[in-house]
Amino acid sequence: MTHALILAAGRGSRLGLDRPKCLAEVGGRALVRHQLDAIEGAGADRITVVVGHEHERVEAAVEGKADVVLNERFAETNSLYSFWLARHVVSGDVLILNSDVLFAPTLLGDLLAVEGSALAIDSNSGEEDEHMKARTRDGRLLRLSKDLLPMHSHGESLGLVHLSPLAAQAAFVSAGALLRRGHEQDWVGAAFSEVAQHHRISCLDVAGEPWVEIDFPGDLDLARNYTWPAIAAQRRGKPASPWAADLDHDLDDRTVREVAT
């Protein structure tokens, strides 16, 4: 059994929206709905969403598609705490997604095809302070942290992780231990870093595939004007680049030039 877990408790105040970040609209649909479709397409048996900020609106958006776990302390905690809250309802293989990522749905299938636990990274990214950076060795994860120096980073984590049952249980144990030591503001990557010391987590490089983490208004513009058209083009069997000459898209020339630069 594969159990998908979406971490969607955050406020997303930096986007300046009047709604939770996971309800930002891309391609006419809420971001979380894109994720739910991708998860269903990947064949997950069950989906749970950890909600927090304006949870009623998120619950309405996922109704009939997923169970929910409420993080009542979303304003004072981070994704590590949200992950830990799901420890009693998640079982089997676990597919963990940050709710602020738009990605090509095929990436989940590629991630699940990797034997054992795996983490999606982009080796073309991972130099900015905001990036969740991955340090790897021989294709396996050593550490995840935003604090890694760029020289020690081998790519940016997409926020898409698949854990085997043993690794998932170890991650919940590690999360609990970190929280008891006062790490309530940590990202869930802190638990994955600890688990990687004892359980292999392979790193799947998806450089070149369309994806974007949405933290700021510019990221949302990128998602709408580049990433989503690239995903739609990929589905139609056309080139993923929005500025490819033969791409059939609805972006005007000005938008394409702005995105390309």
C-alpha cells in the first residue's frame, strides 16, 4: 500500500494571497487539486492532507479525495511538526509532498519506480538561500538543509519524497525526537537527513523537467506562465520549453520573452 501525505498547513503569507498557499490557482485549478490528480495517477491507495491555516477552505477543496489531519499549531510550527502529526494515520510506503510545488505528474511515477526510498532533486538548482539543498554521495542522500553552502549542494529538493515502510517509521521517530529537543520550527527535511544515515534514500535527478516551488508572487507568475504550459505541452507530446518554436501554447510573445529572461 502506498499512502500519500500532503503537508498543507502553512499560511503562505509571502504570496500575499487571500487564501492558503495550496489553494493558489494555476491553470484554473487550485494547486492542491493538481497534486491530488498526480497522486491518483501514480496509483496511491490513500491520501491524507495535513491542514492548518483556514483549514475549512482546504478541507472543502480536497473533500472526497483525501482524509485530513489538523495542525492546530500551524502558526508556531513548521512542516516537521505537521509530518509528525500524521504518524498514527499513515502506513505502508509513504509518498510525501510539500503542498506548494507544481510539477509534471510523471515525476511521481518516476519516483515510485526507484527501488526503495527516493527523493527528487534538481541538479540545475540549489544555490539560493531559500532552496532546500541536498548533499549526496554516490546517488544517495547525505543531508537536506537550506543552510548548506552552495559548494556542498548537489541539487535542490523538489519536496517530493517516497519512503519505504521502515524508512517512514524511522522518519516519524526522528521527527518526534527532534520535536522533543525543541525543533518545532524545522522543516521535515531535518527528519529525512537523520533517516538517511541509516536507510538509503536514493536521489532522483529530474533536471530539465517542469516544476516550481511557489513561495513568492514571482514564483506564482512562473508557475502560470511557464511551468503549467510546459506540463500541458508535455501531456500533448510537444516540447516542454515554452519558447520552443513549434510549441502550441497560449502565451503571447511578450510573456515568453519575460519568462525566458
